[in-house]
Amino acid sequence: MTIHQGIEISGLSHAVRGAEILAPTNLKLPAGRITALIGPNGAGKSTLSRLIARIEPPVTGRVLVNGLDVATTSTDRLARELAFLGQHSWLASRLRVRELVAFGRWPHCKGRPGPADRAAVDRALAEFGLLPIAGRFLDTLSGGQAQRAHLAMTAAQETPWLILDEPLNNLDLAHARALMAHLARLRDGGGSILVVLHDLNFAAGWADHVVAMKDGRIVAEGTPADVLTAPALSSLYETEICVGEHQGRPLVLHHL
């Protein structure tokens, strides 16, 4: 996989009924890296990720994904450049796991899957440990299984950019770690990932780049060592936080 140009955000803002959700924002997200987006509830993380993926319309500003203007690029073309998974995924009761994951191939095959599409679906099912339940209906799954199925659908899309909004929701520790390891393999193959995380130690352990948000604004960005410091995090979350080190990376501890 070829490393692409990255995401460039300029003057991007969003408001709901006149209330500012995202202040005018300028940001560059590096290609070929895992970028973790962190911050307290209501910081604007989900809004920013949805604006990048064109799920929400901006009030002002511009987003370029690998040089493509998100506002003017066709939906079909954009769907082959980035895949997005939000927090609230739908479940159709009579849809099977394999059928859901196959939806990720729509931008490539338009509903006429070939051998390459079926192979991509099988890879995604295997990657997320879903092959044993590939024939089950979605409404029979646990919350964690359903989350993994939606993640597999997004992975099957096989786009240069992957944007995930709190993907660790409902995942137990083993599956959460497996997801981050999957993202690391994608990165090592030249893929680019933006992931909204609440667990700071997953950001510390796996991210290459961290962007911290508060009150709709970017307040810090850089390497995990640059951003995940005790003073910065204590200010960001308005509570005392301690930071140690493990295997050369920050280890975030709540103050007792």
C-alpha cells in the first residue's frame, strides 16, 4: 500500500442552532500513522471526525483527504479513499454477520462481488474473529460481537484512510487490544488511521500522533510523549492525573 498525502483541515467549524461545537480549526493529520484524538466529553472529537468523513456539513472551512476536497468529491470516490465508523451503528435483525461485512465492499463492486471482494470479506471476518459466527443474525449478537462486525465491515472497505469514533466501546480488553494491533498492522502496511479514544493508555501505547481537544478547540498535538504529560492531561480533564513510563511510552494513572 502506498503512503498518501494525509488530511489537511483549514478553517473548519461547526455549529448547531447557533451554538459553536467546533471552533475554526486548522490541522494536518499525517499519512501512514495512527493518530489518536483525545479529550473530555463534549470536546468536539466526534464532530471533527464526522466533518472529515462528510457525515456532517461544516459551517466554514475545507477538508482535503489525500488531496481530494471532501466537499466536492463524489460519494463513490470518497468511499474508496476513506472508511468511517461512528459510535451509533445500526443493526438489522434479519441481516447476517457476513452480509453486513460485505457491505464494506460496495464502493468497489457496486453489489456485484467478485473473488477479490469475497476474499476481502473473509480476511476481515478472520481478522476480527468472526468466522465462527459469520452466519448468525445481527440481533443475536452481544454488544461486543456487533461492534466487531461493524469494525470488520469498515476494514473490508480497504481504504487508505480509516476513521473510527470510539471503536473500543463494548469491546473487552482482549478484543480492544486486538483492534489496536490490527490498526498497527494497517499502519505498517502504509495505511492511515484517525481514532477517537477515551482510554488514554491505548493512545499512549499505540498512537504515533496525538491530538487533544477541549471545548471545540485543538489544545495540543504531537507525539504521545509530547501530549500525554501529567500537567497537560490534568489541565485537559480538569482532574489530577499522574503519568509514568512503561516500555518507553507514557503510562497514564489517575490520582487516588
